[in-house]
Amino acid sequence: MVIDLIRGKDVLRAREILQFSERNVSEVVEKCLNSAVANAARDGVKPEGLFVKTTYADDGPTLKRFRPRAKGSASRIRKRSCHITVIVATREEA
């Protein structure tokens, strides 16, 4: 839900949205956005001219754990993770 909020927005506006979002995952998405902007800045692009072209979250590896249950049995716990991707571009590239 958080990555849908910033898709298609300017980088400055996306940072504002993530800063004032009440969801905990917004901090992680903001780190990914800052990383994408820093990578673009290495190519000589100014951050003010960038916008969020694409954002998505894919499934990552799942850690499988077990929890003891009654009568010597066990139940499976799946600790899921995901890969967050943020792609930024200039308006001319779009």
C-alpha cells in the first residue's frame, strides 16, 4: 500500500509522503528511494529532476521455523520477506 502512494510522484513529493506516513514500512521504502536517488546522482542527474517511475515488491526467501504444540506435535511458522524495487527516472526518459 505504501509503494502505491509514491508511484509516479516527484522524488521530493514522494519523500514527504513517506515521511508523514504512519506505516512502519515507510521507513524501509524511504531508504530504498534514497538509495535509488543516490545511484542516479552518481550518473550526474540532479535529484530535483527525478520522479519515481516504478515501484514493486516481489516475494523474497521464506524462513521456515517450527513451534512446539500439544502432544509432541509441531506447527510450521513461515517468516516471509520481500524484495522492494524503486526505479527513478527523469521526465525526458519517460
